Amino acid sequence: MTTVQRQSSRRSIDARLRQLPARHHDPRRAGRRHLSWRQRVGDLLELLAAASLVLVLALFFRDGGSKDLVSGSWPTGLIAIGRATGLVAVDLLLLQLLLAARVPWIDRVYGTDRALKAHRVLGRITVPLVLVHLETLVLGYAARDHRSAWLAPVVEPFVMLRTVPDMLTAFAATALLVVIAVTSVRMAVRAMGYERWHLVHLTAYAAVALSIPHQLSIGSDLSRSPVVRVYWLGLYVLVAGSIVWWRVLVPVYRSLRHRLRVEAVVEETAGVWSVWVRGRDLEQLDARAGQFFNWRFNAPGLRAFAHPWSLSSMPSENHLRLTVRDLGDHSRALAKLRPGTRVLIEGPYGAFTTARRTRRRVLLIAAGIGITPIRALAEELAADPATRPGDITVAYRADAEDQLALRAELERLTEDEGHALHLLTGPPVAGSWFPGDQPGHDDADRLRRLLHDPRQCDVYLCGPAAWMDLVHTSLREAGVPRLNIHDERFSW
């Protein structure tokens, strides 16, 4: 996209914003209503998840599980424990997949980062439960058949393969889950890179598919009665339908419907590129500043994987823009995209939007490439008729001035509307998110120098996780309420 084209597009957006009717909008009231709604619906979702576990165990106890645990022999009790842990593990696994299905109302309640965090926490519980399920069944069946406990782990699996229907696929599913758990350890994730990690993680769908014949076989705990069978089949259909609809059908339809193609690639600074994507009727995507898409480009080396990148400008009727820093082979390849390349998208995702706003004054804090959603939020806030001159303060942290991507755009946005921009450049300092050019002041004091009273602001921040932790600490020390601090973390 040439400079003339970008200016023309910007004038079109400005004109459209000027045509919007003036509205009497109190962001504090709207934001508090939104937070209250999110909290109520979030509590309801968590209650439903807990209720599903209670129901699973209640049905198990009703169908003879309580008798096996209390009055059966110890091998029978051990087998009952294995059956119960298996049922709970299956329920948790399906909840994990539902959280990863990117269902919009779940996304709006939790935000994608928190939904995926819950997904990871459940994973740390599910895999150990599967292993307990397997081991207790092996030991229980071996004890029932009067085999040595020492030989049981070696001999009994082969006996089960010969005598228990569909056990081979169940063992394969367990092996896949263990591989996923091992490769999800932070050290392994960093060593593998996003693309390989994501490919391994997709085998979770295969693991669930392989486990279904064993779980729903005749005589299993999932099919002991019509009520139990209907419950589990309904849960499987709900999860599978959500994944197919929201992760496959809707993204394909939207990509074809809006005819997305690369229009231009612009180098912002060394190692940072903006990709302009053109389409039709993009306002129907209902995307907002602060959100992100999973982007897949039909180009060599880029087709196989979709990557999550934030919008770096407010969406318009026919343009979307993402800005990417060179963090690896995939992001580096974007610099070579040709105009006309077809683009497939999933999304928009994320709750890092102005819908969370509870105060009129807003502080936007970014570090490094975290400036991309912050820059889009600044544009949307500045265009809001309810925003007054001086309501927006942007603090942009970088190690050096030549790393300040999108600086000119931020300067124009803030200067034209009477807002403030603070460029915080300098080498990092241990224990501080500020540059080390003001000795004798802690971060909370420096924050108060940027804003006379940060307690009266909503704060949006985006950057590296460790850096954001430091910002959170200084905000709390400066008296900013926790509900007024908004971020989303996309570390995988």
C-alpha cells in the first residue's frame, strides 16, 4: 500500500467516524455493566463445569460404584477408583476441548488468554488422572486374577489387550495424551517452536477420537444406562459440533465471504512489518481494536499454520492491518508476501477491548511489539465522541528509539486530539519496567509523574509477560484498582 493509498484509507475512516451520530455515552457505566455481565456469566459457566463433574460421579455411584468402593474386595475397590478417575478425566478432557473451540460467548466472558489458561490447568489435572485410571485398573485386574503386583505392570496390559475390547486404541490415546503433556512443558515448548508445538497439540483431537470406542463400548461406565449414554453422547456432540463449527466452518465461510487478500507489506522499522489485508464488507466481522485473528496466508511456508496476531489499526470497511516483529521463520516470511495472496482468518478473538472501560481517562502502556493492539485501541478511543482532549495517555517502552514501531502514527493520533504520548527508551533495568534514567524513584512514583492520579484511569497494557508483571505491581502500589487494569497474555 502506497503512502497515498494509506492516506486515502485514513481519510475514509476519519470521514466515516465524523458521520457517526454524537451519543451520550458514559464509559464508566457501560464498562461496569460489561464487567458485571462477564462476572455473572463466568460464574454460571464455572458452576456448570463443576456440576458436570458432580453429575458424572453421581451417575457412577448410582450405577454401583459406591457399593464397589465401600463393600467390595480391595481389588474391586481399586478397579472402582480406576473407573471413577477415568470418568472424571474424560469429562475434564471434553471441557478442555470446549475451551479451545473458541466459542464466542466463552471468549467474551473470559478472554481468549484466560480460557486457554483454564485449558492448560485442566490439562495438568487430566493427564495424571488418565495415568491413575490406567494404573489402578492394571493393578486391580492383576490382584483379582491373583497375579504378582510386581509383574502386573508388565503382564496385565497384554492380558487386557487380548481380553478387553478396544483396549489398543485406548492405549494409543493415552500415549498421545502423555506426549502432549510432555511437549507442553515450557522448556519443551521453547525448544520446539510454535509451529511444531501446535502440530503436536492438534493430536489431542486424535486422542479423543481413539478413546471413543473404548469409552462407549458395551458394558462401559459411559453406557451402563440410557440416561448415562444420552448424557455422554450429548456432551460429545456438543464439543465436536463446537469445534467443527467455530474452528472450521465459520472461519472458512468468513474467509471466502470477505475475499481477503494481501494488499501490501510495509516495513515499519528494522525487523517489523505491517501487512495490509483488503476485503469486502469487513464491518460485518464485528472486529474491534485490541482483538486478534489467527492468520493463515496461502504462500510457501505459511499455509500449514495459523498464527495469532493482533490488529494494529482500527478495522475499516475494507481493510485490516496486522504488524509483526521478526520472531522466527514464520513471522519473517511475512515480509516476502506478494500482493494478491489469499488470506484465511479465524476470529476475531479476545476481550482486550474498550468494552472493559470503566473510566473516562485511559492509560495505554506497551512494550516492544505489544504496541500493536495498544495503537489500535488509541485510535478507537480517540475517535470516540465521548473522549475529551487529554483523556488518553500512551506510554511506549523500548530499549532504543529505532525500535519504536508505529511511532509516527502514535504521535499524529495524540497530537491531533490533544492527548499525551510518553516514549520511554533506554536499556532495561532489573526490577523496573521503566528505563534506568531516573535514579532515586521507584516505578509507582514514576507512574504518578506520568499521570497525576492514575487511580482515576483505566489501564490497558501489552508486552512481555515478565514486564507486564512489573507494571501490575507498580499500578497496584499507585492505588489503581485491580478491576481497572486490563491485559491479555498470549504466551503459549
